[in-house]
Amino acid sequence: MANSAYNPYTIAQEQFDKAADILNLDKASRDLLRTPMKEFHFSIPVRMDDGIRRIFKGFRIMHNDARGPAKGGIRFHPHETVDTMRALSMLMSWKTAVADLPLGGGKGGVICDPHDLSLNEQEQICRGWVRQNFKNIGANIDVPAPELMTNAQHMLWMLDEYETITGERQPGFITGKPVGMGGSLGRKEATGYGVMLCVREALKELNIKPSNTTASFQGFGNVAQNAIELYTKMGGKILCVSSWNQQDMEEISFCKEDGIDLLELKKIADPFGGIDKIKAKDLGYQVIAGNEWIKKNVDILVPAAVENQINEDNIELISEKVKIIAEGANSPTNPKVEPRIHTKDIKLIPDLLANSGGAICSYFEQVQSNMNYYWDKNEVFGKLDQKITAAYISISEFAKKNKMNMREAAYIIAVDRVAVACRERGWV
């Protein structure tokens, strides 16, 4: 899916450099914020179900904690790299700052493929990750969360291991936990809902009713599924959704001109969002290998899979009808093609803002866990709407006032907030 030559860390640094130049940051601030403050690399020994010992490589990267404890997910992926971790930890610093949360940025992961691991083997990796890293994480240090191919069960195993080691109840140590075990209502929906709340605000600016729009999604994981749910409640129609077919190792698009049915696709999807193409054909879907999702004649494109999915190879495939691209994934748009998106007069809602709903609701969960008092789902959604809408409006107004695009505005606001915190602490 992504180009192997693409380095997300290099891209993240280039985006930071642009913001730093506009802000005229001093050299010390640039040197501090351009790279992570701390990195932990470790090996996780696991006895597999067949009795063989395997060693898995794990990471935890803390980019910056000037505004509060580091915050960021843990991903399991067979092609994970430390540069991806560095880039995503930096992105989390900016994302929490854009949403004005009292948190910093971090990211972690393990090089593994959960598709090929039993639940017992996954549990051992989760517990091993905590054992190797427990001194460097905690409610007031660095708070992990689920990310790509990790879920609430993984977080609960990690919490249990952390509490076993520390001998204390520490529900605020990690977020994305199951509801009833310290998790927040609404956390599962938060990232996808946040994407659509941003789309709602963008449509208001364009004076377009959601019920008069169509959309195409890349990805069918948690983010996409919940974004689709809210978008259809808003009255929109999805013409296409793609998913990664693990068996054939390729991307597959599932299209229906009268609109996809979320519930029927969920019934034929695996826990990682892979849709059964045979069953989809039986349900009347047009099943097409490749990136058909990006070619659809729709108003809204939502890349909600992995990085570098809108690039030099497919930018010209985007329909002239597209008015909004909402980045549900982290860094799905290659910066080299972003100028072309703007010349097409497409409003691009950057990942720092569009998918910040997960970070916002993770913060809500952290607050609730530390208080040992939990809100109902309507209160969570109300607070999420208020927080992400305020962030959208501030970024949009800043962009218009300074004649720049929304990504540039988001980066400048975020980098400035983190740089000010570092300066006021006396670090630079």
C-alpha cells in the first residue's frame, strides 16, 4: 500500500521545519522539538504455543512532555519501524496541543502480526511490553492507548501487568480499556466521530447539507466504521469502502451505487476490518482490487488506513467532484501532492485535527480513571463535540486570517503551544 521509500519521520521533521520557520523559533527550541526527548528499544521473549521461543522487537518513544504526560498509542504491525514511531510520537505532541489538552506526545509498538498470533501469544507480547518498559510509563509520565491492530483487550492485559508489578490500582496508566474495567463510554467511537464532526463543520463553511453528499472511505477498521456510522446518521451516503485483504495481501474496494450498508459489512468483516470478498459479492457489492476508493465520483474522501495513501501515483485519480478530504489516518497524504490538492480547490482537514477525537476521548478516560468517577455516553459525546468543534473553528479562522491552508495553521498553533511550554519551563 505505502511506498517503501517513504519515510514518515523525514516528512514529520519537514513539516515541523516549515512551522518553525514561520514562527522564527530559536535554534535551541528547534533542536529540542525536532527529535524525540526519549527512546526505548527492547526485546520481548515469548514462548509460542508450539513451544518455540521467539523474540519480538518493541519500542516506546516520548517526543515531548512539556505540556503534560506523554500520550499516544501502541501499534502491532509486521512492518513497523522506529522512524514511524518517532514520526507518530511527534504527531501526538502536535495533536494534543491542537486540541489544547494538558498532554504531550508519545508512541509505541511491537513488530508483529496479530493475524498470525493466538490470543495467548498476543497476551504474552502485551505483558512483555509492559515488563520491559514499566519504569518509563505511568499516569503521570506516559500514558499508552490502543492504535493500529491493538484493542481494549490488549490494553487490559497491559494494565493488569502494570498493576501486578507496581502492586497498586492504576487505571489511569492506560486508556482504551474495556468499559466496566476503567474504560470510558464513547472511547471506541471517538476517533471516527471526531472525523465526521470536522466534516460537519467543513460542510457548514461550504454551505452544503450532509444529506446532499456522498463519500468514499479507505479502511474499514474502528475509525472508518464509526465515522461511517455518524456520517450515515447525518444523512450522507457511502458509495465505496476499501479494506486490506490479508489472504491475498492486497487492497480491495467494495462499492455500491445505492450506498453501502455498514451493519451488513461489519457482519462479514474480521476483527481487523478485513471484509470477506466472496460474501460481499453475494450481497451485491462490486468488488475491485486496488485503490478504486480514491477514484469514486464523491464529495468526500476519508483515508482512514495508514500513511502515504494519497501520493504521486494516484493524486490525479481524484474526481473533480471531491470537495473535502478528511484525514482519518495519520499522515495519509504525501506532502509532495498537497499543493495539487489545494489547486483542485479541495478542503483538506489535516490529521492533527480530523482524527484528534481519539486523543481527546483518551484524555477524558484518563481524567475519569484518575477520579474513579465515570460519565455517561451523552456527556462524553457532548464534551467531544465541544472540544473538537472549538479546535476546528480556531484553526479554520487562523488559516483564513493568515491566508494559509488548514494543515499549516494547525502546525503553527500546535508547535507554538509546545515551544512556549518548553520556554516557560526553562528548557530552552
